[in-house]
Amino acid sequence: MAKFLVNRLVQGMLVILGVTLVVFVATRLVGDPVQMMLPLSASAEQRAAFSQELGLDQPIGTQFLSFAADLLRFDFGDSLWQRRPALDIVLAKLPKTLQLIAAGFGFAVAFGIPLGALAAVRPDGLLDRIIVSVSLIGLSVPQFWLGLILVMVFAVNLGLFPTSGSGSLAHIVLPAVTLGIPSMARIMMLTRSSVIAELNQQYVRTARARGLPFRRILFGHTMRNILVPVLTLTGWEVISAWAGYTVVVETVFAWPGLGMTAMNAINHSDMFLLQAIVFVVAVGIVLVSILLDALYKLIDPRIDLA
Amino acid sequence: MTATHLATIPAQRPRPAVFRAAGGFLAELSKDKAAFAGFLFLVLVVLAAVFAPLLAPHDPAAQSVLARLKPPAWTARGSAEHLLGTDMLGRDVLSRLLYGARASLLVGTSVVLLAGSFGVLLGLVSGYRGGRTDTVIMRVVDVFVAFPGLLLTLLLVAMIGPSTPTMIVVLAFSNWMIYTRLVRGIVMSMRTTPFIEAAEVLGCGPRRILQVHVLPNLVPPLLTLAILEFTNILLAEAALSFLGLGVQPPGTSWGLDIANGKNYMLLAWWPITFPGLAIALTVLSINLFANWLRVTTDPAEREKRHARGRLRLLRRKAAANG
Amino acid sequence: MDDPAMTADDTAPILELRNLEVEFDTRAGTVHGLRGVSFAIRRGETLALVGESGSGKSVTASAIMGLIQLPGAVTGGEILWKGQSLLGRAGERRARRLRGREMSMVFQDPMTSLNPLMSIGSHLVEVQRRHMGLSRRAAAARGAELLDAVGITEPHRRMGQFPHELSGGMRQRVMIALAIACEPELLIADEPTTALDVTIQAQVLDLLSDLQRDMGLSILLITHDLGVVAGLCEQVAVMYAGEIVETGAADDIFDRARHPYTQGLIRSTPRLTDRSERLVSIDGAPPGLLHPPAGCAFEPRCPQSSERCRARPALAAEPGRQGAFACWNSTPSAWPEAAPGPKASFA
């Protein structure tokens, strides 16, 4: 376990270092931060002063080291747009995004796993065909468009939910469903194919020979065995939502989380705020993936973490 | 150039085997109605993209204040002038749809080719060389996979400045790893199979072994992966354009059109509905076709499909008897 | 078997197969897995079903246990448990109640036969709770006793272990414990020792033999290895290409096999007491069951085939001897060089 943790922490440090490097190259070398962040009307003196403040007159190696050191201390500087520490803004918006992800994936898992298992009971049966078709459609529809259509139908025409914003419980329904549907479709497909494969395993045959009823075999035996692949996928889906797909959903629904803040930062050319978000999200990814690996060990005693 | 003209090109070089293969392919495909419909739709999309200037009734960028928000032709206020209506600026939705197919296919194809060739190359090196090279490459892959994908993409695009080429490069940058993992896995497992070992003993050079033995085994899974990745890129392109970080006006893209239409979607449903349907149907068609391809190239899957067909037949018989 | 002291109930078979047919529907066509298989097992009897791989032994066992799955299906004949059919809608309902309780099965591969994510104890508790209505605690206590009974040391510790922590022989013992947990009357053992080391094989066979004696079990032993048969079984049925070609008492079969295939099989089995002869195999391969031959299936490989063999021989009893065989031209030894004289020992 200790070896596993050390291994994963090293891996995590590499990821953080990689992200730092990419952000550094993107913000300091590819883009011109001075031009991006100062208004066009800024004078030459103002530009030079700002450039010096950022340390852009230093050699590139020194620049990177001080840049990385600042990031590792979670010192991202002040947001140019809101005139307060970027980290404060990130931390203030974080809970909203976490709420959205929790609700979205609660929905995806609560529907994806049971429906997938149901489809697997009779492959190619009527129910299976319906479930597979629905998940194929769910996979194919662009998320932002799905969100707009849901708003038109359920918020505008039926008036069941608010069109955007946050505050009440009703506010989270449409964004969460929009975020969750593609993941639900993928979880459903994987659960289905895993259960079908699992039901062909020898241990299922022996369980049947022991006279155990199908229901008992399905719920008592196979569901536990498909948990590792399904959990892997769900974890991956959560990570990719966390790594950016909430941006799309939050933009559509004006959900005041990290994603919408990232879009605002881009539109305001607020580089400091944007890199703070990217960095915090990267750290989150590392933590979540370590947590997931530890969870596998709990489910499957055969997994050797070292 | 017309469709008949295209069809005559292979005839100049007589290759009947190709025709027979194509005929067999279509015959096999037509057995799966959903996959066949998907394939037909994809052919339509490709034709629309290629022949957009010939097919489009209007200039997709031509604005007309008088013809703003005209509904589709079949509705009460619609006119045959604009089959699918017009948007807020009076631009023809159908024409924009046809041109929008170009952006989707261009970005999708370029990114898959760019990311695919880089990823495959790295996977071949990693799997074939093994040892320290492999460790280093896989570590790099692990790091890239753990990057905050879309967010980093947004950052890069925002820094470089949004444009179609930027989008292609950035999407390729964050989507090559899956090819490396796939190729490395297959090469690794094949290196230990007896026939590769035998070829090595017989003195085949690494290049020849790769060409003759490894590549043929890589093609079917790679093809399926590339097709599925294409759908991901298509959706990513649409999302980026929707966020204003992809295709820039006066260019056209389905995602961009939805972004434009979203502000007045309560007044007019058509400017966002048709581009959205175009994306969804294209991605759905590719998924259906890819699924069919995967099943068809896998003998075990074909046997299962046959068994399930029989199962349905038996159930129907049982239902008729009981 | 004809002992008049036995009651009618004891001499009646507990399991009987009549002309059982199983077909598999594949893309290439219909594979005739079983082509009319008949045999019976009485209470406390051990019957060995012997044949090459692909001869239909395991399909027979699967059919009895109701494990034939599509594309396979039982297409003809009868399976009778104590005289009642296990086929058809009512029969299948009956069979579901029997399985695991009155008849149970041990499979060939102990490595994949246990759920990798369930502890040994959970397996044992599950089946007892299901069939015997025991409480969790009682089932756990009895589970440890069962492990002890099949020769597993430290049964209480083993209950908490997972399959991957046990050796193959140990897992097969667990499978046997599971199979006998509900005190069945019939145990089907499908190649129970094939996947095990030779030393472990003997131990598992001894265990089965002990259980048979102590519990009055009937055993249907499925094997390709005649050496396994000799120590354990009274009755033998030889399968070839989806049908039974010879049945009889084990001693009779080993001494005076009448079917050329049985004779060839015995000839090609290594014996510990016999150093003189090299092993001889039967040339050729069994016919494919996609298009089974109309006549005798063994005819192409038979040393003494004749015109009559174009017609399919029926399994016919031999006067003055318990047992039957399906051959038109049976002789004491069909094969060129006679098998060595003294009675072979397979122990």
C-alpha cells in the first residue's frame, strides 16, 4: 500500500509538472501575456512595467522556476478581471461545480447500471434493443445542444424547471441531466456488455448447476464482478467532466461554477484566473484517480496495488 | 464533377476484385438495416461537404435584413426560397448546413490523421523496442491522459488565438494517447506469439516484420478506433465552435450556428434544431456503422450474432405454439 | 444387480436417459452433439462415461444439469429423474428444484469455477441457505464441517479466503464440498481431475470414492482417461461421435471389450504393470458432427469394417453378459496384434 501510494504520488507530480510546463509554454511563449492582458490603449511604459512585474525580462529558465514555484504554493496572482486573488475565486466557485458533478453522475449511475443490466438479461430482446438505441442516441447528441433542447421543452414549453441559474433544487435538474446523459449512455453500454460477458463465465455455469436462481446469480454474483470495469469507466467520465465538460453545460445553463468562470476568464483575457482553474483541476484529477485505484482494491481482492 | 464521373475513375484501371469486394461489403452491410441507413447518411454528408458550392441554394454568409428568421418551407409563413428557413441575419439555414459539413469533416479527418499517425508511430516504437523506451513513452502517455483535457484545450486555444487550424492542432495534441496505448498493446502481445518469434529467427528485419506481420493485425482494431475517435472529435469541434473558440465567422460550423441561434431560440426553433440534428445524426450514423464493422470483423461476434438470431426465431416459434 | 434381496425401489434407476439428442445451431450448420444417448444409473452406482474429447460426454452432463444453452438445445429423447421427465416446461421446473439439491456437479476446471470475488465461505453459505433453508450462522458452521470432510485443513480460516488464494487441488475440493453440501443423491463429475497434478488427481479420486461409500452417492464420472475409471466405477459407458457404442460392467469392459473402438481405447491406455508393449493409438480422427455419417461412425477408423457397416448398428445386448455394444462384426480383438494376455491392471 505504501509503495502504491509513493508510486502514484510520483505519477501525480509528473502530471502536475507536465501541466505546469504546458501552461507555461502556452501563456508565456505562445501567447503574449502583455498584449493579451493589457488594454490596447496601454502606454509603452505601462507595458514595460507589467512585463517586468511578470518577470518576462528574466531568462526563460528562471521564469519557469519562479512560475512553477508560485503554482506549487497555489499562488496564482490576482485576477485581472475581478481584482482579487485568483485562488479565492476558484475556491468560491468550486462547490457549485462539485454539486453539478455529483448530481449529474448520481443520475448517470442510478439509471445507467440498472438499465444496462436489464438489457443484458435478454440480449437482442425488445427491451435490450430499446435500451441500446436510447444509449446510442445519448452518445451521439452534442451535450450543449441537448441542454438547449431540454431548456426549450422542459423549461420554456412545459415550465417545469427554471431555464438557467442556480439557487433552488429545481435549478440543478436540467444541468445535471444534460451533464449525465452521455455518461449514462456509456455506463449503460458497458454494464450491458460486461454482464453479458460475465454470464458466460464458467463460475456462472457452476452456480446454475448448484441450482441458484437466475436473479440470485445476476445480482449476487455478476453485479459485483462487473463493478471494477464500470467503476473505472465512471471514474474516467467524472474526471473528463471535471476536466472540462462542465464548461459546456455550465455555459448553457449559466451555472455559476468553475466552468463558467473559465469561459469568463477567457472572454476577459484573465490569464491568471484561467491558469489557476487549470492547475486546481489538474490537482483534483490526480487526487481522484488515486482514490479510484484504492477503491478497486476494496472491490476486487485480487488486485495487487504494489 | 458529378457522381457518375467519380464512378468511372476505377474503371480506367481494371480491378474487378475491388468491385467484388465493394459488392460483398454492401451486401453484408445491407443485412443490418440500422448500419446501412447510417452508412447511407454518411455518404450523403460527405457528398454535401464535397459538393456544397453546387448544392447550396444560397451563399451561406449572405445576410439579408428582409429575410430574417424565415421559418422552414413547410410551415405557414415559410417559403420555398429557404427550405429550412433563415437565421437572425437572414442567412439560409440549409446552405449553412451544407457548408457546415465541411468544417466537421475537415476538422475530424485532420485531427484523426494527425493524432492517429503520431500516436500509432509512438505505439509501434514503444511496443517494438520495449524496455526503457517503452517505460518512458508510456509514462508520457499516462501524464497526457491525466491532463485536464478540455480545459487545457480551451487555455491553449485562447492563448494561440481561436481559428480552425489552431483547433486542429490543439485537438490532436490532446487526443493521440489512445492510439499509442492500443498499438503498443497489440504489438506487445504479438511480439510473444510464435509466428513473430519464428520470423525473427528466420532473420526478418524489424521493418519487414512490422510491414508483413504486425500491420495487418493492427488495421481492423485501429480502423474501429479511428472511426470512434472521429465522433469524439466531431463533438469536440462542435463544442469548441459553440463556445466561440473553434471555427470563426464568417466560416460556418454546425456548433457555431447553434451558438448563434441560441440567443433567440425562444423566437425561432429552426436555427438551432437543424444543425444540432445534423451533428447528432452524423455521430449516430458513425456509431452504428462502427459497431457493425467491429462485429463483422470479429468471427466470435459473428457467431454470437447468428446465435441470437436463432434465439429470436425460437422464441417467436415458442410464442406462436404456446 | 439381480440380487433378489434388493427392493424394487433400489433397482429402479434414479437417472435414466432415453435416446437423448442435442443439437447445436451454428453458422456453418447444425452440429449433432448427441445422437441418441441412452443409459441409466441406479442408487449408489458409479457409472463412467468414457470417450475422446468431442465425443459428447460433457454435452451429456450439461443436458442432465440443464446447462445446454443456445445455440444448443435438447431436440429429442428423454431425461428421467426417478421416472419423471426433466424436459419440457413442467420438467424444467422440476429440474430447477433438483439441481444443487438432489443432483449436483463438479466441473473440470476448478480455477474458473468459483466466483473470484466471493469468499469460499460465501459460496458454501449461499448454496445451503438456498436449498436447506439454514441460517447464515448454521450454514457457515456446516460449511466449515464440509471443508473438513473434503480434507481441507484449517477449514475456519479457509472460509474467509478467496479462490485465488487456494491451489487448484484445494479449489477442486471446495467444488466437491459445494456439490455435496446439500447431500445429493447423484454427483456428476466432469473430468474432475484433468486440470490437476497427478498426485492431487489420486487424492481427489480417493475422496470421491470415500464420499460414494459413506453417503451412498451415485456418481456419473466423465473422463477420457480409462485409468481413472478402474479404481472408482462399477459400470462403464463408452461414447463415440455423440453416441454410446458400448456399455457394461467395468471388469467386463477391461477384460473382454466387444466394440473395436473400446478395444482400441484400452490398447492405447498406459498401464503400470505392462512394460512390454509400446502405446498404440487409433489412426484417424472421429467424424465431424456437422454431417455425421449415416452408418457406423467408427467405420472409417475400424480395422475390420465391412459392407454392413454402411448401416448404423444399434446398441444390442449380448447374450450371457450384462452390457451391450453397437457393432456388426464384433470379435474378441479387432486389432492386428492381440492385447497382452494377462489381465491388465489400471490402478
